[in-house]
Amino acid sequence: MYTGFLKNVWYVALPSHEVAVGKAVARKIMKEPIVFYRDSKGKVAAMRDICPHRGIPLSYGRVVNDQLECPYHGWKFDCTGTCTEIPSLLPDQDLNPNKIKVRSYQVHEAQGIIWVFIGDKNFDMSKAPQPPVMKAFGADVKPKLDFVVNFPCHVDHAVIGLMDPAHGPYVHKSWFWRSEKSMLEKKKKFAPVDFGFSMVRHQPSKNSKAYKLLGGVPTTEITFTLPCVRIEHIEVGARNFYSFTALTPVDEMNTRITQLVYWDIPWLSLLKPAVKKFGHVFLGQDMDAVTKQQEGLRYDPSLMLIKDADTQAKWYYALKTEYHEHLEQNREFQHPVKETELRWRS
Ligand code: FES
Ligand SMILES: [Fe+2]
């Protein structure tokens, strides 16, 4: 089982609105400091957040003429990480700034999300899982709500904690959600998708009051894809609601959760404050659970994954391990998930 961080994949870096035109923003991803900035044309660039001259984070600098200027001695770097100017040089001093480079990263932006590719040099990105798209909406759609929170745990625990179907009645005990008294037997069909799996479209559980608020007969599809993106798509007639959750490893003990919510249901916008509150409470409950879990994990206990409630967690590990190993061994990816029906009580 591979428990390291997956590379040669797209990670969610941050929501688009966090990088304004002409602004530089720092984020740590897989233990690497990365600076993101947006130029005057709206294009986002990403590079290592360390000046090659004396190591100060470039994110303390400013964006000048679509380039990032180091705050210490004013060296400038373009969107490819190439140094374009060293202000202290005299015309007769023959140091070519262009030979100095900061590591840059591929960036992809769509649907209000900035993705960054963390991978080996010259890796063929077409072989990687592609950033998933919320198909009912175009590339320009913006999330109606966003929550970015840090879970103080390794990405694996954050992923399996969020996809775990059995913790609901215990962790998310709220008037608007399930209680252990309303536990029912669940039976759901799952099918493999590219680098992931999905809970096949179905009518959501009858014991979720929150779903009833949507009105009509909603159907839900939940898809998980590598490295760690979960998309829940609820269709109510011609209307759509998406809950997008992506996890980004910050370091061994921290994981950033980016939760975005999209919808085109007009009356739901009236309930925006309630949906926002719901999101905060919900994520807070998960965070509380994984934070307490750390107290036990400190003793490095052996853990269990049981059927069928933990089968999705097993698939996560299997997909991740296979992705890592097929690249190491330079062979075809063999999908570890088969079409299955899973049953559990929650
Ligand atoms: S440290 Fe960046 S220009 Fe000197
Ligand atoms: Fe949860």
C-alpha cells in the first residue's frame, strides 16, 4: 500500500478568486512552497516560492508588467520562471539573467478552480487523471460558495474520513442531518470511472432531511477521482447542484480541503446563508473527528478497513497504489475497481 504523496497528478491549488489580477499568493503543496500570480490578461502562473538569488519568498514581492519582482533586489521573473532582469547589473557586465530560472509549474484554471500539476519533468500529462469537470456548467461558472479549511492530518486520513459512509450518524449529528436513530440499510451501485469510481446515479436516502429541502425528485451521483477529488452531483429535473471537494496535501500533518458549491436552482440562492452555515458546521464536524483521531494515531496503531462500509477507502488506497506503481514500473494502469453493489447501515 502506497502511503506517500501521489505525484504526476493535478492538485487543486486554490479557488480562482483568491488570486486577483496583479497579486501574488503563496501556498504550500506537498511540502513545496509555491507562488501563484495572475497577470493583466488574467492568466495564472505558478513557480517555486523561493528567489534563486538569496531565497526570500517571491510571494512577498509584487507583480510588475506581468512579471513577479523579488522584494529583496528586484530581480524579475516571467510566467515561465525565467529571470528577465537583474537591476544591479551594469550594461557592460555580462551575466545573462535568462539563464537563471525558478522551477515553474503547469497551471489549469476552469470553473473557478486553479489546478497545479505536481510531477516529474517531461512527464506526459495526457497520461495523468484530468481535472474533473462539472458537466452541467461551462468553464466560466463560478462557485456560489467556497470553504477552504486545513485538516491537521495526513491526506490519506482526510480522504478516507470524507468518503466514509458510516460516520454520518455519529459525526454529523445535527437537526438537519441524520441521527443514529434514523439509520437505515443502504445499498448502492458503484462503477469504475477513469482513475476513480462513482456511486451510480440514484435517489438519495429518504432519511436525509437536507435533500428534501431541494424539492422534486432529486437524483445523486458521487464520483471520486485521483488524486483526491469528490464530486457530488444532484439533479432536480433540469436543475443542478454540485458539491465539489478536493484535498491537497500540504505536508505530512496537514491537508487543505477546498469545498466549492455550485447550483443553478434560483430559489436555493435565497437560502445561501443557510447553505453556508450548513457547510461550515458539516466540515467542522469532520475536522473535529480527524483532529481527535490524531491523538490515537500518534501511537501508530494498526488499523482496519472493513466491508462494505470501508470498501471505498480500500479502493482509494488501491487506486493510489496502482497509479504510483504503474508509473514506477512503466506499465499500463490496471483499474482495481470492478462494478459492485455495496451495503452498509448509516
Ligand atoms: S533575493 Fe531575490 S533578488 Fe535578491
Ligand atoms: Fe463527514
